[in-house]
Amino acid sequence: MRNNKIKIIFILLLLVFFIAGCSRPFCVEVLPEFAISAKGKNFSIYSPDGFKMRIKTERNNPQKDTLFWSEALKTQLKNDGYFLFDEVPFNSINLEWRKITWLMPVGQGYYKYMTAIAVKGRRIYIIEASGEKELFDSYKEDIEKIIFSVFAKK
């Protein structure tokens, strides 16, 4: 009997995490080891050791495609001193993304900063993740699971 209650509680928690990630113009599956915070247009995901992801949308104004906005972002971040680490196109459930990862020297180490951009209709979908390089790299699989789960509701 006790095991059934634990299973039910666990399933309910998983549903809460999934539903919490679907209260915006997008849905996202959040892994149970992460905490979430939703304020306004921002949906943030936190690990206990300081790793952070944020998912948000912006108006697609002027109305351009994913390649245009990813090139605009690359130009801005290169001008700000970021070093391009890699750029990868990928598809999630119903969005075509460009994922761009950057390195930024900070003190004696490096930070990684990843931005994934997708455009669908009048919305730009943006996923950002950042952290010290070693911390960021330790969440590589979790980052992939989360970003591949994001889809537009409309």
C-alpha cells in the first residue's frame, strides 16, 4: 500500500513538472532534479549547484526567419567578445532551431553560454543556458533532453 502511494506521488510530481512547463506559448518537459521559476515571459530552470536555463518568447518583429535572428545574435555576441564554440541546427517536436554555444573568459576560467533560437509565425522561441564550463558540460545530456522537448503550442 505504501509503495502505491509513493508511486502516485511521484507520478503527480512528474505531471506538475510537465504541466508547469506548458503554461506559456510553449511546452517543455522539465526533469525532476531541477527547480523551476516562472515570471512574466521568462521560464527558468535551476539545478541545485548553480546551473541555469531560461526559455522565453519574443515577438518576431520585424518578421524574419530563424537564420536571420541567429545571424543577428552571432554578430552581437562576437562584437561583445564571446568566442563561438559551435553552432548546430536541430528540430524539436514542431520547431526548427539553431543552437549556438559560446565561450567567454572569466577570471582564470571560462563560462559557456548557449542560445537556441527558433521562429514560428509571429514568435521567436529562445532557450538560454549558462554556467562555468565544467558545470555546463556536466549537464550536457540534461540540456539536450530539455531543449529537444520544447514545442510551440500553436
